[in-house]
Amino acid sequence: MSAIEPVSEDVQHPGKRKKYSASLRLWHWINLVVISGSLITVLINSTITDSRQASEIVKSELQKAGATITDQQAGAVAHGLGDSVWAVHIYFGYALAGLLLFRLILEFFQLADQKFMRKLKSAYTQFQITKKNREAVRHELTVKAIYGVFYFLLTIMVLTGLFLAFEDALAQFKSIRHSVKEVHGFCMYLIIAFIVVHIAGVILAERKDGGKGIVSDMINGGNSGSA
């Protein structure tokens, strides 16, 4: 499990803590809220507002109130409830797309030693040239690679989501809609897996000397001096 644990020490500058810009920290926490909100809407629509279950509840409650309602009418109401939740999901998707664009732009304006691609390349280079005590460098490269996969999945998630949101305008590509939807859903499960692994890694790291203060650093920027 140690491979998934982030560390607070900067491998490139031993003895110093990693630094996180205010913009990156803001992106991180807003991204957490947006992704969580998006996943919650999926959970709601797959449980509470599931068409079959919701229509049965609607029909049952209205009949108790003395109303006469057909299965078709109850289904229409349930479908409307589901559509309302999906509308919220789409807004979360737009927000996620905006955050991804912000992260891409931020990569160009970050300080050189805080750019993700630079860190990834540096970790790979260090892994290649380090001959002894490679554990810390290997760990850093592994963590950065996992983050790289997350960014890739996030990009696919956003692109497929936008395709589905604007499917009416992209009617000529209707034949691939099902495949796009499948990819979108599959990426969602992979992102959930990443979130679980990430949280588990942070919790485990916080219990060790080398990783204590990671959450605090992502809030205050890692300005606490030496690791």
C-alpha cells in the first residue's frame, strides 16, 4: 500500500516540504466538491429516482391520496424527476469542464518547480539516474504516474460528458452515442477507484512521519518549512 501514499517531503529538494500554489489548492478543493456532487447525482438517479422504483412510489402515494393514476402517468412523473437530477448532473459537468480548462491553463503559469509535467519528467529522470536508495524516487514516480492517469481519465470524462450534453447538436454522431455513454460510465468507475485509493493513501501517509501534514499542506500551501 505504500506505493499509493503521497509524501510531504520534496524528493527533488531533500529536507524541504512540497509547495502548493494557492491556485492549485483552490482547484483541488473545488474539484473535490464538484466531482462529489456529480457522483451524488448519479447515486440518486440510480437509487431514489430510479424510474421503476420512483414510479411505483408515485403511484402508491397518489392512490393513497385518492387520486387515480396509470402506470404510464406514474412513469412520466418518475422520468421527470430523473431528468431534473440529470440536469443538475450536467451543470456539475460544465463546472468540471471549466475546472479542467483552468488546470490546463494553470500548468502554463505555475512556478517551474510546481508544474505537474515538470515534476513527472523530473521524477522519471531521477529514477533513471539514481542507482542507490531508489525507493523514495520510485515512490514519487509511481504517485505522479497515478496522478497522470487521473488527469487523463478526467479529460476523457469531460469530453464524453460534453458530447452527451450536446448530443442534439451532434446528431450526425448519434451512432456512437451508446459507445460514448459506456466510456463515460466506465471512466466514472475508474475515477471513483482513484478517489478511494487517493484518500486511503493520504490517510496511511498521515499516520507516518514522512507524510504527516499532507492535508494541512494542501490547505496552507506547505509553508511550514522543513519536512
